Amino acid sequence: MAAKIAAASVHLFTALGAVAALLAMQAVLAKDWGGVFVWLGVAFFIDGVDGFFARLVGVSRVLPRFSGDRLDLVVDYVTYVFVPVLALMEAGFLTGWPGFVVAGLMLLSSLYHFSDQESKSDDHCFVGFPAVWNIVAFYLFAFAAGPVMTYGTLLLCVVLTFVPLRWVHPLRVKALRPVTVALTLAWSAAAAHSLWSGFPASPVAQVILAAVLLYGCGLSLVWYNR
């Protein structure tokens, strides 16, 4: 019984991401952009650590009827895709029929990625753009992106969804792990400062965010796609 309670608690913890998504949605409707990314950040944190707890208590063995993977995918689609797309529309980054078309492409391409049973490689990389629209949207807000940068970035990511390049997971990558961990912490500090001070991010925060982005892309494309 104790094992089942522990496993059920992990499922509940994962499901709390949906509550964070609801609070993020309320922030979108209130046009509280900092609040949007605070709650998306909470969901991002839950998604980042729930797997560790699931493996620790053996969720799939103790509660085989309830799939943690399915639960995770449902929550992730809302927090990684739907809410960020809505935020970009409501904030004026995506406007008119071109904005609606791009928003639709983001939603549809993400469904393709989420349903792809080969979306992760054996070395824990994502195959194709991993539908992290929450991160993309955060960068567009942080840099106060104009229409060219916004539409160009979003369309590029849509196309990359269907290109079988491998993209590293920042917490599971083995190559240059100390550097990756250090830069992840720096990115987190810059992101937190941006949410605290408001968008757009400060010049210093923008430099850190841009540097970490270039590092992550370089590590993926140069090291893991050799």
C-alpha cells in the first residue's frame, strides 16, 4: 500500500503541471506576461524532476494501469505548446491571418512530434525540434522580437520538427556536462531576473540568454550530429 501511495503521489505531482497551465492561462488573459512564464516555469520544473521520482518509486511497476508517459504528454502539450502559442497571439507577436496560420502550424507540427514514437534517441536526445515553444516564446518576449524575427524563428522551428537532427537534453547530456550544468544555472538566473524586472530582458540578461542558446545549438549540431 505504501508503494502504491508513493507512486500515486508521483502521478499527482506530474498532473499538477495542468494546474500550473490553468494559472498560466489566466495570466495570459490578464496580459500578465511575467506571470505567464512564472507558471510555465513551474510546469517546466515539474516536468524536469518528475521522471526522477517516477524511477525512484517504480511507478510503472507499482501502478501499471496508469501511464506516466501518457500523463506527461498531455500536460506537456498544454504547457509547452498551447499556452505559449496563445500567449504569442494575445501579446501581439502573431496577428491577423498570417499569425493564425503560423499558430496553427505550431500546434499541428507539435502533435506530429508528440505522437512520434522515435522522437528520442538512445542517448537521450530529441529527434527533430522538441516542441519547446515555451522556451521559444520566452526568448521572443525577452528580446522584444519584431515581426521578421518572430515569424522567421517560428517557421524555422516548425520546419525543424520534421528534420531528424538530434537536440540535446540539458539535464541528461553527457558531453561537456560541467559546462552545460554551469550554463544552465546561468540561464536560469538570467531568466529569473528577466521575469523579476519585466520584459524585455536587460542587456546583460540578453547576452547570457543568447550565449546559452548558441552553446546549446552548437553542442547539438556539432557534437551530437557528427
